[in-house]
Amino acid sequence: MLGKRMDLLQIRHDRFAEYSVLVSARPNGTALHLSWLVLAKARLVNDLRRSLRVDGGAGDRFEVGAELDLLDVLRLNDFFAVTKLAFKSAIQALGRADAADDDASADPFNLTKAE
């Protein structure tokens, strides 16, 4: 709690208000430290819905996400997959841009290309 402040990008879905995807990027020496995290926080409305369930077992009734049916779980997994795909695509784009910058700085006039 007393550490350095970090800026995070928070991605939320209206249907799954309990879940957020957090993306962070910070310099770490000469490298870039990137993180993709899932944050789950319990909400009172869903806590009440979970407590009123009679079809679930007593142990898993109060777990976050226990009120979701099969289709909701699939939609939640899709939400996570899309955000992770966008995160990985951004990393790849950074790598391509970095490689292009390295190539441009090494030979700015393209003099070493064989014709």
C-alpha cells in the first residue's frame, strides 16, 4: 500500500461487473514489463443471488462466479480471451515496430541491400 503508484488500464464488461481485466506497462531497465491481470470483486447483488441458490453445493455456493450458467461462463471466457488477444497483439506490434526502428537506425539509406 505504501509502494510506488502504478497506472493501470482497466477493461470492464457491462454484463460481468464483478470482473475487470487490468493491463499495465512500466519500464524495467532496458526492458518493458507488461502485465495482464484479472480482478474479481464480489458485488452485493450477486452475493444475494448466490446465497439464494438451492441447486449448488454448500461449498461452492459463495464462490465468485457461482451464479453464472454455462452460456455466461462461455461469454466470460470470450471476454477474457479477446482482451488477452488484444494484449498479445499489442506486444507483437511493439516488437515489430522496435525491429523496424533497429533496422532503420542501422542502415537509414538502405545501402546494404543487394540488387
